[in-house]
Amino acid sequence: MGSDLENLGVAAGINLGLATIFIAAYSVAIKMPINTRVYFPALLQRDPSKFKETGKTGLERFMLNLRLLDWLHGALKMPEEELIATAGLDAVVVLRVFFFSMKMLFPMALWGAIVLIPINKTDNNVQQQHAVNPKSSFSAVDQLSLSNVQDRSDRMWAHLLSAYMFAFWAYYCLWKEYEYITRLRLGYMADLQPQPDQFTVLTTEIPKVDAQSSETMSQRVARYFRVQYPDIYFAHNVVINANPLWALVNKRDKTANKVDALRIKMERKPRKGRPMHRTGFLGLRGPKVDSIDFYEKELSQLREEAATESGIIQSSQKRVVNAAFVTFRNRWGAAVAAQTQVSKNPQLWITSWAPEPRDVYWPNLGMSKWHQGLRRLAVGTAVFFLVFFYMVPISLVQSLANLDSLRHIGTPVKEIVDVPVIAGFVSGFLPGLVLKLFLALLPLLLRTMSTFEGHPSTSTIVRQAAIKVYYFQLVNVFFGSILTGSLFEQLRSFVSQPTKLPETLGNAIPTKSSFFITYIMVDGWAGFPAELLRLFPLLLYHLRVALFVVTDKDRENAMNLQRLHYEELLPSLLFYILLGLVYAPIAPLLLPFLLLFLVIGYVVYKNQIINVYERQYESSAGLWPFVANRVIVALLVAQITLLGVLSLKLASKVAPFAVPLPVLTLVYSVWLRDRFEPNF
Amino acid sequence: MGSDLENLGVAAGINLGLATIFIAAYSVAIKMPINTRVYFPALLQRDPSKFKETGKTGLERFMLNLRLLDWLHGALKMPEEELIATAGLDAVVVLRVFFFSMKMLFPMALWGAIVLIPINKTDNNVQQQHAVNPKSSFSAVDQLSLSNVQDRSDRMWAHLLSAYMFAFWAYYCLWKEYEYITRLRLGYMADLQPQPDQFTVLTTEIPKVDAQSSETMSQRVARYFRVQYPDIYFAHNVVINANPLWALVNKRDKTANKVDALRIKMERKPRKGRPMHRTGFLGLRGPKVDSIDFYEKELSQLREEAATESGIIQSSQKRVVNAAFVTFRNRWGAAVAAQTQVSKNPQLWITSWAPEPRDVYWPNLGMSKWHQGLRRLAVGTAVFFLVFFYMVPISLVQSLANLDSLRHIGTPVKEIVDVPVIAGFVSGFLPGLVLKLFLALLPLLLRTMSTFEGHPSTSTIVRQAAIKVYYFQLVNVFFGSILTGSLFEQLRSFVSQPTKLPETLGNAIPTKSSFFITYIMVDGWAGFPAELLRLFPLLLYHLRVALFVVTDKDRENAMNLQRLHYEELLPSLLFYILLGLVYAPIAPLLLPFLLLFLVIGYVVYKNQIINVYERQYESSAGLWPFVANRVIVALLVAQITLLGVLSLKLASKVAPFAVPLPVLTLVYSVWLRDRFEPNF
């Protein structure tokens, strides 16, 4: 026993090794010109001249000029203003979250190392427990944590004091960061060239036009806003359901590309003659036809259909949706219209700021509030069940991760498992990895659900998905890892006895610190460099290029430009902030691991934001309040946990003084929201 | 035993007798011209000509022309439009609440009488319980309630069905009423002559002017609004702290009135010579002075002081408060300014609709948000303790009200108590009365607390007080009457085990129906006619007239014009609605008593609103959302109670079907708020 420090060391070694391998591979791979479209797609899209101006040799020269780890230097030196200009404020906010977490957690780590760990280490509760009950595990990690302090000990005053210091420091950091990001946001919006969306409100729930009435939807909107905002109304666009047209146009473009590809192939290998194919099932049956002729005929037919559909859209009321973008003469007018209730029936003529044109999620625009309400209820219920019954695979992981349970399988397994490296792998690497795999599928699912809820903009959909992912992680990864028994049982007992929560947390949290340390190492130390290497996109790209790419358009498609997945990155970052705040007073050993994780993450994401991710839309830091509110939640969980630990340790003098902390945090959060949230 | 029906009968007799006496006395008393200022103060203020035009004989003729109960006819026949025009919309909303409750509860009472009572009566659970345990009370009232249905009986399907019917009927009534009152409100505001407050917003939290800056507060406000609302800004008034001036003016007027009174007294009895008094302690010591000269000198001094203070106000910045009324060129502009956030810091330049001039509560205008927040926290804590520790006197009442505990005092008490009339009095009248007395002091206290919170208008203060009174009544009268043990203990057990609530309610509610029936009779049947008679103001007025009145001003003051105390009336009405909804499916016998109460109340208050209460301000039905939201709370309590009763009666087939009801009510309430509340 006592080997848990060793296991941690092995896990750290494995993960640092993996990280080194990934980073080295990346440093080499980005120098190969054939990988440009994998590692610099965003740069390529933004500034193609950089790569193209002097032809292939220029590109090669550019690549070879890079020294190993030059990318690191390039990423780190870019100043924030330039980053905002190139990658947008949303991306910068993600980096600010990394930075904010480091700023908040670093002094806590320092304080923990200098003050708390010596205080914990010099007591001997863990040893005594082990002496009394030799079957209980004796953990060197626990010796550095609050678990090692004896019951009723006065040493716990130090932990209480630390909790207060940490809380005030967190309040200060959060306030400063909120202020900074608000300044960035307002400055960003003020500096922009006038954008159409700054003059425009989205109006939904426009009352339907009767079939008898000769008024069109457009006339109705014009009449309404001319009366309500006579001096500032400028123009409007009724939203049109162009989904059928879009499908036709898409199909048309694909067919056109097919024709091009066939022509190019024929030119390259003129000996082969005109390409032919069969029209039946999978090109295996039916009569043989000349492919180019066939697709050209199809193309002209699709062009015709698209033109017809486009005629329907322009001339009839059939495709008109009861929503409109209304533009005002000045920003002030749009601000007024977006914030003011105009109709007597507040469920009609609902106005809100128009999302950016890129940000609008068109398919949802015509959906009625009523319909949205029903869908949200349905999605809410589904998410509830998803959150509370997704634990079946996770509890499987928990049992897998347990060295002892593996040893019980049989002698050969036991022998394998007892090899130190493998033991380290099993207890340090496997649980995190399997958990991570389970979680990888989730954001996609939750994003689809959020889309289904009917939000009008992509940024809102992403934000809603992020909230769902966060709660999922909180319940499943955090509570699911620390509590025993089914999550639903836990929920039941929590609802029927909420005052038991601090004790439950206080009982479970301290013993789980090494589990979460390994989780951090797998996810961050090795995970982030893997994100850098983009192994999966890399393989996919080269496979596509080798097999399918013919036209320039194909090559562009193969690049598979991706946006930054905020709904995955932010919730997991917030989850780590939660871990940091919870363990800061209880088991400060976790913090250095976390800080290294944050540093790696910061560097990796700064590089990727510059080079890789496409800026799909700009919500001007619209995600920040979500982050700030979850940091508050994390603080609350941390403080309630500490309260639970203290009362379980029978610190009857100390524990009552921990009660005001969550109250203070709640009061602070009310103030913080009131002060900043209206600007978002 | 079985005498509880008899006791109810006796109580009903006593209370109906009292009601008859009060009404008869009122019918006679209003015919006496000397009571005009007690029974028609509002009428007198509104339309003095009606009483004065032909001098005293005209007044007498008007009085004598009234036949007995003519007042009733007069009150009932006044149409709503006229009532709105004379008494204002706020008062009419109170009558609408009476009307709404009758409309909602009458069909429930009918259904209860026709369907539920026969179903309950034909079972025999109460008899069996009594046979098994002869010491348990055998109650005839309980035989008509759900208590008489046997455990596991299929009869409970009827109660479940009724609960659903009642819920949907309540939803419908609430929706219709909300719609009607919204129409009244919007119509009222549209019909009004243009009022200054419709063009004005109240701006608070104006940043303080530096001592160095040469800009005055007024210039700062003008500059700000000229920039932000260039075309629609019209003018502004900075709020000035005139409290010192007001005190001086008040004192001046009182002294002037004193001088007048002394002159009149001297003229009436010239033989007595000039009045003299001593200047020392209570006029008993010190040198004797000529009273008229003395007060005239004081008067001129006060006039001077008031002039100086008025000079300070007009010329210096000392009395300027950082709030201002900003007027716009049109209503539209004011609406925009009131709803729009303008400052980058949302905690500065806060705008809201200006209250009516009469409604403004001036002393609170300059209070900072921060200060208000602290005060609200303090008041919130105080109210919490008040609500949960005010039960000491109430639990005393509970023990007093118990016939058995009185019998235990001794033989003489026992003999007295066993006289049927006295038994009826003790169990039917005393508990309600004492409870009522305890509660009478409360609204004043809670209103003072709400004033202290710093709301800018009287109507808001009244609304906040009403909310506090409501929660007090809900916890103390409702839960306090049905639960055993200290309220704080109950709160603790509720917080630690919230899922036990339905059972606790289901256990306690059914047995308390006769208690609440007597409470209704005392409070409403006798209480409302007592309100009609205004015994206390009547005595006070005549005492004042006899002892103190000399000048006309004195007589006016003696009239003691009062506003309708919404913060007392509405919460108790809502409390009765709660009783009605809770007992409708469980003990429908309560409903007829409640309906009679509502009819009496409606008539009494319609009369008093026309004749007695002063219209101090007009918030245009601003109190209605409070009422509607509390009706939803009442529905929830009722449905949770039924759920508890059903599960305690082991109706394992029926009870699960009661679970969706509260969920349905919550969904409905979200919709209702969303649909109507923004208009208030």
C-alpha cells in the first residue's frame, strides 16, 4: 500500500510522455506543406496570399522557415487586440477563461503548498485510522489533505480562514474579469464598422394574415412599425422559408461539381474515353449512360426547378413566415425597438436584437412561442432523464477503474495488474479515458436537442447546449464519481432530505482527490496536445485527398473547416474550475496538476484559434455570463462541501463559521448579475 | 358528542345576529346628519355641493329622503364605469376580486353539494373509527367530508375528478379575469386626460456631482438626457429634499390654526378676556403670557424660518438629491426611456415610469440602490423572524379555543362551558376573535417595514406590505392552525424533508374544517358589517368634535379621511380563497359559508368605497398581478393537500393521477404571467 503516490507518478509520466510525443509530432507535422490545410485552415481562409503569392515554392519556404516550437512563440506573442481582430471576441473570451482560472487558482495553490499541506501533513489521522482498521486504505495523497487532520482539531481554523481568503479572492477575480470583458465587449461593438445587425431587430410572433385579407405579411409589418416608430423605422425584410430552395441549390452545386470532376478526369486520361455509369441501384444495375451527358441533363433540370422555387418565393405568400427583420434609421432606434414592449398582448410582435447575419439560425425563425415552449418542455424532460440515467456506463467505468476489482478476476489478471506500469495505467489512465470517450458523444446530442428547442441564433443554441453539457458533467462526472449508488436514488434522497447534502459531499469528496488528479492528467496533459495534433482530421484529410479530391472545390471541402466547439470546451473548463475550487481548501495537492493543465490548454487553444478554427459567427463575448454564473455555482458547491467536511470532522467550533460563506456568495452573485449582466 | 354541528349552528346564529344588529344600526346611523362626516367623507370630499348647496336643511332633507337599506340599493346599482370614474381602478379591482372569487367558488360549492357530499355521507369511515377507538372524536361535520370515505375506496375517483374540474375552472376564471382587468387598465390609461406622469420617468442613481465640478445636478441631468434622447427630451425636475421645509410649514400651519382657535374662543366668550397660558412644562410652570401674542410671535418666526429654508432650496445644491423626474415630449418617448437601459453601467441612471404625483413617496426618492439592498436584506430577515416566531400568542389561542382544555380548569368553568350557547361561543367565536385581534396590529407593522425598504411610491409600498401580510397569514394562520408544534420546528422539518409536506398537510387539513368555518363566520359575517358601522371612527369623531373642534380646519381633521387598506383586505381575501380552494374537494361544507362571506363583503366594500374611503393615489390596478399570483399559490397548496390526503388514505390507484395537477398549475402560471404581467 501507500503506492498511490507512485501510481500518480506513473500516470503523470505516461501522460507527460504522451504530451511530449504529440507536441513533437505536431512540431514536425506543421512543417509539411501537405498538412497546411489541416493545421492552418483558418489562416488560409483569412489570408490565402500568405501561402499562395509566390506559388508552391513560396509556401514551402514559409514552412521551412519555421523552426521547431516556433509555432509556440508565434502563438504566445500575438497581442489580444490582433487576436480579437482576426479570431473574434468569442474566441478571445475562451482564452480569457483559461487566463482567469490561472489567475484565480495560482495564489490558492501557493497558499495550499505553503500553509495547508504542512498543516495537514504534520497531523496523523490517516495513520491512526489505518492502525485502528488495517483493512482501510492508507493513502499518501490523503496524508497531504484535510483527511489527515484529526477530528475536533483546532487546525481546521486554518482551512476555514483559507476558505474565506479563497472566496474573497475569487470574488475579486470574477469582478475584475467581468469588468474587463464588459469593456472588451462594449469597445468591440463601438469600434466595429456599422453592421446591419446593429440597426435591426428580429420581430417574431407577427399575427397571421387572414386568408380573406388582401394585406400581405410585408404590408402588415410595414404598417405596424410605421405607426409605432414613425420617425425611426427604415425598412424591413419578412423572413421567407427558403429551405426547399436551399436543398435544390445544394443539389445543383453538387451535380455541377460532379460534371466538372468528370471533365477533369477525362482530360487527364484522354485514352480512357468518355466516362460511363449505370443509372440503377448503386451504379450496378440499369442501362449504361454517358455520365457527363447524364449529369448535365440533371443539372439543367435542377437549375430549372431552383428557378421555379425562387419564383414562388418572390411572387407568392406561400413561403412567408411570421417573422421579420426590421431595420431602423439609427442604432438608437433599433435599441429602443429591441427593448420596448409595444403590443398590448405581450405574446405578439416580440422584438429582440437581430443576431448577426452569420449567426441567424434560419430554420427556427418561424417557430411560434407556443411551439417553442412545448419543445423546450420535451427537451427539458429528455435532458433530465439523460442526465440521471446516463450513469449506467459510467458506473461500469467506476468498477473497471478499481484495481482491487480487477485483481479479483483471477490470478493471471492479478499478475498483470500488479506490474507497476500497468497498475499505474489501469488506475491512472483507463478510468479517465473511458469516461472521456463516453462524454465525447454527448455534446453533439445535446447540441441537436438545443437546436430542436427553436432558438433563433446559432450562438444561443451553442450557449444552451453548453448549459446542458455543464449540468450533465456536474451531475454525472462530479456527483457520479463521488457518490455511491444510482444517481436517481441520490436525486431522490437529495430532494427528500436536502439538508443532508453537505454531509454527503463532505464524506465523499476528500477520498476522491487522486481520482480527479488522474482525470486532469489524462484529459489535459495528454488531451490538449492531442487536440493540437488533430490526428483524426489529419488522417481524414489525407484519406479524402488521396481518394476523392478532383476539383478545387473538393479540396476545399476536404479541408473540413471547423468552428471552436464552445459547448464542449467551456463546460469542461468550468468543470475543472469546480474541481480546483472544491479541492483548494481540502486537498491542495490537486491544484498544481490543474495549473499545468490550464497552461497547456491556454497555449494549445491560442494556437488553434489563430490557425485552425473558423470564426462562424460573432456573439461578442455573449457566452461570458454563462461562465461567470457557473463559477458562482462552483464556489457554492465548494463552500457547501467544506461545510460538510468540517461538520463530519466534528469541528463544532469551526463549522458554524463556514455557514455564512455560501450566503455571502449568493449575495455577491446577485450584485454581480445586477451590475454586469444587462450589458450582455 | 356529535355536537359540532350544533356548535356551528350556534356560532352561525350569533354571528348572523351580530351582523343584523350592525347593519340595522348602520341603516339608522347614516340617516343622522351629524354622522355625515363619518359615513360619507369620500362623497363629501368629492362633491361637497351635494351636502351643502341648500344649507343645513338641504343636508337634512337629503338624509331623511333615504329609506332604510336604501344605501344597499344605492351601492349595488352603481355601474362599474361610474365607480371607476369616482373611486378609481384600484378600488374597483378589490371588488373584482370579490366577484372573481364568487364566480370561481360558486360552481365548486354546487358540485360539492350535489356530488361530493352525498358520496362522502353514504360511506361510514368516521363511525368505524369511532367504534374502534371510542375516545376519538366523532364529528358530524367530518361525516360530510372526505374523512368519511374509507381507506382504499374507489369513491376517491370522484374527488380526483372534482379536483381536475375545479383546477380547469379556476384556470379559466383566472384567465378571463386577468384579461378583463388588463382591458380595464389599458382602457383606463388610454381614456385619461393627459397626465404629467404619463410623460415622465423617474431617474435614480444619478452619479454624484464632484465638489470641484461647477456643474450642478440639474445641468448634469439636462446634458445627459439631451445627448441620449435628443429629439424627445423635454424638461426635468431634480428631486429636492424638502423634508425640513415640510416640517417647518406643518408647524407653521398648526400654530396659525391655534391662533385662529384662540381668537374664535375669545369672540364666543368675550367675558373671559384674552386667553393666557404658562410657557413651561405642560403649561403648568413658568411665566404667564398672553396666548394670542405668544403664538403670533412664534408664527412670524416660523414664517421667517420657512422662507429661509425655501431660499436654501431654491438657490443652493445642499438639498439636491441624486434623483430626477425627466419629462419627454410625448408618451412614446417616456415609454422608451422607462424601458431602455442607457448607461454602460446598469447600476447608474436607472429609469422607471414615474409614479403618479399623488403616489410618489418623497422621503425615499434619494435612497441609493445599495442602501435599499441593505435595508431589504434587513427587513427580509426581520420579516422571516416575525413570521416564524409570532406564533407564541397564536398557539395560546389554540389552547384557549379548546373546549376540553377549558373544562379541565375546574368544575365551575366546566359547568359554564357546558351551557350550549357558551360552548358555541367558546368554540365558535373566541378563537377567531382573538386571532383576529392579534392580526389587527400586524399590517401597520409590516407597512412600516415596507416603507423602510425604500420603494419610491406608496402603491409599491402597499403592494410589498400586502405580500408580507399574505405570507404571514399563510404561515401563521393557515399552517399555524393546522400543524402541531412550533412553526420553526415545522419549517426545519419542511426544509430537511420537503417531500413529507403533502402527507403533513393531508393529515392535518381535513380535521380543521369546522375551525375554519367558524373563522369565516366571525371574520366575515360579523366582521364586515362592523366595518360598515365604523364604530371606532364614529366614536372617535364625535369625541373629537365634542372636545377639540373649534375652527373649520379642526372639523376637517376630525373627519380622519382614510384610504382603503389594501394591504389588509387583499391578503385576507386571498387567505379565504386559499381556504375555499383547499376545502372544495375535501370538505365542501365550507364553501356555502365562504360564499355568504363573499357576498356580504362585496356589498359592504362597494358601499364603503363609494362613500368612505379616500382615493389617495391611483396605480391603475397595479395590485392585480399580486392577487393572481397568490391564487396560483392557493391552487398549488390545494392540489398538494389533496395529493397528501389521497396517499394517506392509501388510494394507491387514485393518488398517482393527482401528481400531474400541481405540475399543470405551474405550467399554466408560467403561461399566464408571460401573457399578461408585462402590461402591469
